[in-house]
Amino acid sequence: MTEFDDIPVLDLAPLMAGEDTHALSRAFAEAYGKTGFGYVVNHGVDPKLRAAIFDAAKRFHALPNAAKQDIALNTCHRGYIAINTSTDVNTDLAEVTKPNQSASFMMMREDAAADPDVYLSGPNQWPALAGFQEACTSYAAAMSDLGQRLMGLALEAIGVTDRSILQAFEPPTIWLRLLHYPPQPPQSPDDLYGSAPHRDFGCLTILAQDDVGGLQVQTPAGHWVDAPPTPGAFVVNVGDMLHRMSNGRLLSTPHRVINATGRARYSVPFFYDPHVSTEIAPLPGTGAAIFPPLNFGAFLKGELEASYDAHQSEMTED
């Protein structure tokens, strides 16, 4: 890994226009082979969708607590995640004993009903809030399209010509999370985080930030580099599953959130992952495999049961 002191910027105009992406794929390989994070611009997402999702997030988090608790996170991982109900106990990056200081609404793929054979399948839970569901579904559709394009670019960047892995994203596992970070007290203990140091466990994260800031990315030497908001840009990072699929070529980089601004922070991460049935393994063309295969659904089950109060009942029922 290479030490870095800023986050690279990628211009997606050629990708969105269907033009030659050779130079862009080289830039992608450079950014995600050294940093694991990048800002993407000219991504083709309508600014109105972004404005609408932040408006929806603020209106949701302003609801009375009882209204939000009516759709508390369920075992399908959909609904309201209250503050102090998730802890990154699986992280190897810090000794985390305190829950993350954030609350959120979680939307996943909209299924008519839960399928007992498909982990995390099910319908979403929606608050009684005008226009909220439409804002979420429209934004998720746009992010899914962008995620699909970025996955293709990632494969090009690591020299994978067999695109059959993209079939694992038909349909994808998606996670749209509307996060609210209250300002942390000035004298907060060192181990109290908005989001504790962690790596994302999926393939791609596409993050929209408000103007408050607080996101930090860890360098190989252990330093923390700010990833400040950039108007109109998304912050995109690679998660553990794409790291494994790329045979280690694309980095899943530790990051955290500390909201010491004295202001409320809102952010909207979108996670684009393969179907839960997918066997994750280094892809052909990436060299001798350095990771064993694993089942994505089984991996997710272990992560969620360890980190979320709402999934603790699953552990006792098994």
C-alpha cells in the first residue's frame, strides 16, 4: 500500500457518455489500488434527486421518536436504526465498546414478501411521510444504475474480460441508508465515534455528504485524512467483497466519522452489492487466488448478527 494525503478525483464523463474508458480505467486502478477512495464527478445523477433525498432524510429524522420506532429495524434489515443500537464489534481497527452515535433509516430491495430461502429478502418499511417513499426509490434506482456502471469500470481496471460476474448483480443487493449524526459533545471520549473505524463489507459504496464534514480515511501509516464534502461529487469506496474479487488489487480502506462540528450531519450512503447467494472469490484473470471463496449471504449474517441489536434474536433462534 502507498501512503497518501488526499483523495483522488475521477471524471466519469466518458463512462456516462459511452465513450472510450481506457484512460479512466487506468485512473480507477490507480485510485483504488493505492487509496481505495475517490471522488467521482460528472456521474450523470440528477442534482434534483440528491436534493430530494437529503430533504427526505431531514424530514424523517425530524419525526417524533414514536413514529420512527413504529418502523424499527427488523430482521430483514429494513426500517429505523435508533442511536446506540449498532456497534462495530467486528472491527480490528480500534477497540470499540460504545455504539455508533448516529441514527438512520434503511431501505433495501423492495420484495413483495420475505423468501425464507433468500437472506434479507422482504418488503421495506415506510413512514407515513408524504413523498418519502418516492424520493427513496427514485434515488436508489439512479444509484443502482451508477453502481452497475462502476462495477463494469472496476472489472476493466483490473483487466477482467469475463463479465459473467455482473450476472450476480441481477438483481443486486442494495442498501440505501439515510444517516443523521448529532453533534458529539466537545469532551467526548476518544472511543466515541459517529461511525467507528471500519471497512465496508460489500462491493461499492456511493456516498452523498452534506456540507458539515467529518468523514476521515485511514492511510497505510495509520494517519487520518479528511474527505471533505465536494459540491456535486460522490465519495466512492471499495468494500471487502470487491477487494476479494479483485484478488487484493482494489483496496477496502478503513474510514470513520467524527462529528465535532457542533452541527447535525446528514449523509446518504448507497451500497451496491451482488445477490446474497453469490460465492465471492478472486476473479479469473487476477492471478493466483490469495483469498478462499465465501458465500456472501453467510458472511452478511455473521456481520449483522454481531453488530445490530435487531439481529440478536436470530442468534438465539438458530
